[in-house]
Amino acid sequence: MQIQVNDPEQFGFSTRRLERINGVMQHYIDQEKLAGIVSLVARRGSVVHLEKFGVQDFASGKPVEFDTIFRFYSMSKPITSAALMMLYEEGRFQLDDPVSRFLPEFKETKVWAGEDELADLNRPITIRHLLTHTAGLSYGGFEETGVPVDKLYDEAGFFDEGVDTAEMVRRIAALPLAYQPGQVWHYSMATDVIGYLIQVIAGMPFDAFLQERILGPLGMVDTDFYVPAEKLDRLAEVYSPSSDGLEPTDTAIAGDFTKPQSVLLGGSGLVSTASDYMRFCQLMLNGGALDGVRLLGRKTVELMTANHLPDGLLPIGMGPDVMRGYGFGLGFRVLMDVAQSGMLGSVGVYRWGGWASTIFFIDPQEELIAMLLLQLIPSGHYPIAEQFEVLVYQALVR
């Protein structure tokens, strides 16, 4: 989809200051720290910055294009959360309903209480717990969190041959929780469970629901759980740093997005493009509607983008990385205190990112959307996300 780029000066940006983004991004490319980047900034519904840098992959040398397809990983979570809230608006459930109302396998879930020791739930896992990452579920593969349950997640075989989404969720429910529900904010596979929850409540496959209710209506033509053969030449390679520079990330780690998936991951399964995801962001910023298509009510968007965590669960963080100044809504990290965050921004900014270093943020006060797309695992290896955020806000002069 063609994106029109408008004069930044007409939307409160200094053109000269906004161009600072280009120099910083190009430096990463010139130093071969990254292969390719797409950066986008929009205000009041109009794109004022759209640039591309580098290549889709070093092997072919093919330049990154604006329609390059990226693995979005955890930037799938906001879309999945919005899909669930569409069912909420239809009266299908209440946020504090037990998950076991729809997924009975969670009735018997226990809580880890020490080596070879399990405890009963002191309260049911609710749908709100899933949306806010307070269900007590976990993720495997993140050793820095120091959570013993993570080892069990690593060994659960969620992606073994023959496992589908329903079986993955059954295996998650059979594992002990890392914490009692509502006790701790702990990043987890909760949104993957939500994807299956949508399938059960809606009575149709999760990918079909997304296509019928969100992706199709918004014209997100390149967003899916895999890249079809005719689009594979647009898929960016994902890299990881090594002693020899950047190396393609092993498919066993990064996942294979070149074929239909038996497990549909609501938390990390989507591929997309800058223009597609921009449309979802603009829908959210508009209060649930875009180009005459309304997917969510204004009050639902307000609820999703408000902090739902009590003070006792703040600050949130993943292992040693603490996100000071932020709370968490229904699928988004929400900025509550600009000074505490130590970054430029506005109270009410909501955002998230992906494992391969993609990020986006939406600032309702400034009517602003910003997005940075690249493919480097793990995220956070370079401070490019923080630099980009500063570069966007320092260019805002009116």
C-alpha cells in the first residue's frame, strides 16, 4: 500500500530536526550493526516521516522497501488483545470471568511453591489477568528472569510435531503457575492463550477471526501468521549478533514463517509491514475507527490504554530490565510518569515491541504514532529504540 508523506512543518515538526533520525539510522547500517530499517512517524493522521535504510538480507543485497515484511513477534499482542475486546463488546464475557469458564483445562492449574511442591490457586485466573500479564503464566527461554517455572516451559514441547494451538494451551494449563494470579506482573504466554480463547468464544479458527474482523476490514493485506510463496522475496532476514558480526538467526530459534502454522501464536505469530501496522495504530489513536470502519468503541480503547495495575505491582519489568514510570493496560505498556521513565514523552503514551527489535508507540496527547522496524534478535542489544524515541520527540516543535 502506497503511503503519502506530508510536509512535517504542516504538522508541528521541524523538518531539519526530524532528519536527525536519518543520520542515526544510517550509522547503524554503515557500521553493519543492522541489516535494514524502516522508520515511520505520523501526526494527526498524516505520515510526516517514512524512510528506509540498508538491505532485507546481506546474502542477496536486496534493499529494504516500504513493503518489506517483518516478523513482528510480540507486536502481535496488541492486535490479539483488540480482537478479544471486540468479543467483550458483544457481551460474550466479562473481564473478571474465570478463564476456566471457556477453557476448563485451567480449573486444575496449580502454583509452583518450591521444588516438588505445588499449591492450589487462591483465586481463579481471569481474562483480565491474561490481558494484563498478571495470570502467573510464564515464558520459557528467558534465563535472566530467574523464574524456576521457565525451565518447565522450555521442556513442554509446545512446538513439537503434531501439536496444535489447542494442545499447546492444554500443555500450558498443565504446568504450574510461576505466581498466584494477580500477585505479580510477569510477561508470559498469556496472549497466546488469548488467541485460543478467541477461537473458543468465537467458534472459528483464530486466524480466520483476525482476517474477517480486523485484517480484512482494515486492509492489512500483508499481515498474517506466515508469508505465502509469492511474497517470500519481500521477507526480511532476521539476524543475531556474533563474534563475526551479524549472522542469520537459526530457524529453530526465530521460527519458520514461510509456511502455514499448526500453532497460531496470538502473542508472537504475526508478520506485517509498516503500512499495515500503521493502519492498526491509527485505528487505536482514532478511538477504534479508521476510514469509515469501526472495530472498537471509543470507551473500549480508553479502557485498553489505561493502567490496570495496582501500585503494589509496579514498577513492571522483565528480569533486570525495569520499566519505571509505566503501568500496563489490556495489551499495552502505558506511560504514567514521564520523569520516572527517564525519557521524552507524554502521560498516556501506550506502546509495545517485538523480540526482533520492532517497536511502536502511540501518543494520544500529541496525536502521534511512531514505528521502527528492523530484525535483530534479541531486542535491546542496541539502544536504537530509545534513540528513535528521543529523535521523534525532539523534532516536535509545535
